Amino acid sequence: MSNIPTPHINAREGDFARTVLMPGDPLRSKFIADHYLTGAVLVNNVRGVQGYTGTYKGKRVSVMASGMGMPSIGIYSYELYNFYGVENIIRVGSAGAMSAKLKLRDVVAGVSAYSTSNYGYQFGFDGVLAPCCSWELLEKAVAAAKELGQPLVPGPVFSSDCFYEQGGNVTASQKLMKLGVLCVEMEAYALYLNAAAAGKNALALLTISDSVVTGEALSAEDRQNTFTKMMEIALEIA
């Protein structure tokens, strides 16, 4: 018996390309499809989570939103990897800088993901998991960024369950800043673990939208429509 369509994705078998770009925001998914893909077709719209498949420079590519947080991207990435035959998922999202070296609109490649989330417990390992990205995708991203003239900063990221972190005087973010963690976001940890469990590839490309260090922040419209360098790196390696 086929597992598709799923409760969350109503696409048919073969509707998704081998590589899926995955922003959190459905409107960013539509932006990528409208501005970069040729012949883009809507293949999923369950709960308004828009997924499209088209071509970019002759390559078949899909883009679908993940929603916010690890439970959400955990569902979508699991179904894409295990039911729809997707091999590569490239998260294209926003993040908050935890390093004074990062400025607004800088692009980070998440080499590994730290988290206080319980998401990793389901895999049966009693220790602490710090999953890593796909080396193949990272290597291609570094090369593509160089070709595009876009600086790319690789390093560890922190995937948080809490957007509004309430930890007293010293929060998890503040502790991790001392360990060289570059930025905080909310999805990479679950994505990397699902990729590892499925034997597939994942990479998080993150544009700095705000800063824990300086308090600066971009608008929601900027996050939706102007993070084009990150999108272009992802499309080049799709």
C-alpha cells in the first residue's frame, strides 16, 4: 500500500524533484517559485504549505515550506525523504546572529546543529546528539558562493524550541555564544537527524535577519522577499 498522499502532502508520486529547497515561510516558497523557477507547478497546498516543482537552469527543482519549528520540519522532511524519494533538502531560512562577527544579511552554512530539544531522543541514543550537514552539499555551497561573489560563513548553529527564550540571567544562547556558535534558528537539528536516519542529504543555509548581540532586526517583508543570495546559492547546488 502506498504511503502517498500523506496527511500533510497531497502531491502524487514523482511530483517532487530529487532536491527540495525548504524555507519556513510558505510565502517565501512562492517567491522562489515565482522568481527563479521556470514552469513552476503547485504540487502541494495542504494547510497552505505551498510546494512547487519547476526547473532552474535546466535542472528539475522543488521548493516547499516547512513551517516553524522542529516538529513541523520533522514531519515534512520525513515524508519527503521516506515517501517521495527526495534525496536532498536544503533549508533556506532566517537566523539570529549570536556572533559579533556576523552582520544583517550575512549567509551562514550550518555545519552542525546543537539543541536542547527532545527531538533526538526518538533515535534511541542516550548521549548528546549534534548532527551534521551533508559534506557533499556543503562543499558545493562553498564553491557556488565563491562563484557568486557571496561570502558564506560555515559553522555550528543552535536550533531552539523557543523563540522567546526565558532562562533567567544566563540563557542557552548566551552559553553557546561562548562556544563559537554562530546563530540561532529553529529547524536544522531535526532536519539533519531525519536526513541521517534516512541516509539522505541536508544543509541549512541561513540569512541573518536579526542579532542577539546588537538587537538589530529586519522586517517580515525583508525576510520574505530579499534573502536572494541564500536562495541563489541553494539553487546552484540543487
